[in-house]
Amino acid sequence: MSRHSFAPLVATFARHHSSRYTLAALALVMTGWAATGGFADAARADGARAVPRSGPMAEPAPGIARAAASLTLPSASATVAHSPSVSVAALRTAGTGVAPGVAPDQALARRLAPVVAATPASLSVAVLDPADGRAARYGVQAGTTYDTASIVKVDILAALLLKAQDQHRGLTAQEKTSAASMIRISDNASADALWRVIGQAPGLNAANRRLGLTGTTGGGGGHWGLTQTTATDQLALLSAVFGTDSPLDQASRAYLRGLMGGIAAGQDWGVSAAGPVTGLKNGWLQRTATGRWDVNSIGLVRVDGHDRLVAVLSRGSVSMADGVQLVEKAAKAAVQALDGTA
């Protein structure tokens, strides 16, 4: 197994997550969240692109825009200390032992059994300890993919940064403004703009071949929110962002980490329920045909001094709040299973 290195994580404050899904539901009413962020609009079951509704978060907030304009890519010569880590490749085979006599996949399945029994939604989960390669997964099956909704925005920005690297340039001021809005407040108009810059689905697919995503396919016809992916592919993407064995250079990785570490209040739910979060992106999408919700979350959390890459994908929740609750329970179960509590 090849070994990589990860940047040291800045400690973030611990959050109380027992009722985070309730707060998320309140945010839907108070901020117009579901109507504007995270590719929140409905899409037909045939995969047609949803047209984002207008709302208070449809355009970058002035403060966000000003902050985005001031962001700069770190110098390529900047040095960062790293700690030993390993590849996400462990997830593509099977989990290794975590507790005596209990494989991590089995431990995760046990923890998720009551969670899955209580919901009509489908769930796929993957978690990796980058320091030693221990991994666990649930609901990851060949040929089974999930709508990305807005977690694809991390992938879109990674593809843009690869394109800029190939062209030996930094991001333009407009690209930086769009990138900050797309990641931090999940602005859909910004994602539309950058989706066009990267060449839409063909551009995303080409970038993903370089990033090591083997089961992800860009949404057709401009429908970036209906890109299809797997939980293991999302951890491959996180590894490319937070590791060093990556086609993304040091400056690009640092830029993406910075944006993922500054998600707007009200959108910082999801895998952050499992521990203090260093990098995060969530996605939510209601499907027109069924009225059910896709709710996804990816990120890097730090638990008891250990880094954890976590990806949770779901579809079929009866409400946004139910989807958030499901994702947060799954994230907690994933981390606990990896730590050896069956």
C-alpha cells in the first residue's frame, strides 16, 4: 500500500450535534435555504436539470464576495508540515480489522442496522483513517450510484484548479469569487458558471480520471447536480484534497481546504456531527417525481486526535430534516465503527 502525507489540521471548536437536524429544518424556514443553496431545487426522475429558484441566497452575499476577492492561492514554494497517512485504496478492496474478531464493515453494519430500519431511504457510507489505512463501508455496491447534489461542487472546483494548473495560471478574480460562493454558501449560479468553465460533464470526467474517481459520471446536459457518484469515490476526492499524493498541487489543495473549512453557518451539518470538522461540503436535492430528498455530506473530521475522512450518501428521505438526521447518524456510526466499537 502506498503512503501519503496529510497537512496538520487546525483544531476547531467541538459542536453539539444531537439536535442539529432540528436546526437544519429551522434554517429551511428562516433563511430560504432549501430554495436556494445546495442544488436544493427539485429535479424530474428522468434526470432533467432543475432550475434553481430565486431567493435570498441566490447570489453571493456582499461579505462573501469581498472575502472571495481577497483570497489568493498560496505560493507554490510554501512549505507545510505533514503527518504519515495512507491511500483511500483500502476502501476499494475491503476494510481491515478494527476490533478483535470484528471487521470494520461488520461493525458499521451493526451500528447502522437500527438507523436503516427506521427510514425508507437508501444509504451508502465510507470512512477512512488516513494515518493507518483502516476503513469501513456500508451500502457500497458495484454499479450503484447516487446523485451528488451539491457535493459535486468540490469536484467542480478541483477540476477548475487542475485546468488552471495545466494552463500555468492562477484563478481569475471572477473564478475566485464564484468558487468561494459555490463552496461556502453553496450558490448554484456560481456552480453553473464554473461548470461551463471546466467543460461541463466531459471536463469533469476528464479531471476525475486524474483524481482517481472511477465510478463518478458528470450529469448530462448541464445537470451538474445529477452527477452520479459513490461513497468510495468521494473519499478518493477528499484524499486528493487533503493528501499530498495528488494531481492537485500544494497551492490548489490549500485553496480548496480553506474554502471547505469556512462553510456558512446553517450549512455546517452532516459529517460534522461525528467530530470537529476541518473540511466539509453538503448537498441536498428534492426529486420532483417522488417528493423525496437526496441528502449527502462529505468531509474530514478529527476525533480524539485522529483524522477521519467520511462520506455519506443518501436518497429517499421523506423530508430534508429526516435526511440530515440520517446522514448525521450514519457519520457518527462510521467513526465509532472504525474506532472499534461494534
